Amino acid sequence: MCEWFDYNKRVLEWSSESHRIRYFDPVRNKYRIYYPDFYVMFKDRGKFIAEVKPLKDIRMPKRGKKSQKTLRIMEQTISTNQAKFKAADQYCKKLGMKFVVLTEKDLFRGK
């Protein structure tokens, strides 16, 4: 992704893990700090904060043959990520930016 940002003529500026966002983690029951993956400013689309995550970390897959322990860990990961994403979305709205979550489906589309 970094190389794509560097060579894309529509990207005016970008940085990695440059924003610090406070959020409440419901799994650990405390406030924590979240550093989203990327900040990007496009010529024609404005400013974005983007997080790159595997789909399994943002949406519960079908149960399949997973153990209860595995399912519980997956649920906790998703719950923490949802709290991060909610805080990031609110943060971006205050600053006139957009927040997006990208998965492998977004990154490898058309390949």
C-alpha cells in the first residue's frame, strides 16, 4: 500500500500510524490508544484514515469446527475492533475526514 501511495498522482500526502485515537475497549474494560494504519489526503477525494484488517477480524465467520475458546477469542477481537472503528469514525467526523476499513477483499479485488 505504501508504494501505491507514493506513486499515485492523486495522493497529495500520506503517513502511517500518525493519528492517536483514544477509545474504550469493552473487552479489557478500560481506555486505550489506537493508531490507525494510514492517513491519506487525495487531490480529489479529501482526507481519509484507513485501517487494514483481515476480514476474520471484523466479521464473525461461520462456526465450522472452531472450538468455544477460538470463537470467544474471535468475538473479543471483533468487539475490540468495533470499538476502535467507532472511535476512529467519530474522530474523523470531527476533523472533516472519512474513516474506512479495508480488507483483503478490497486490496486484492480484480487479481
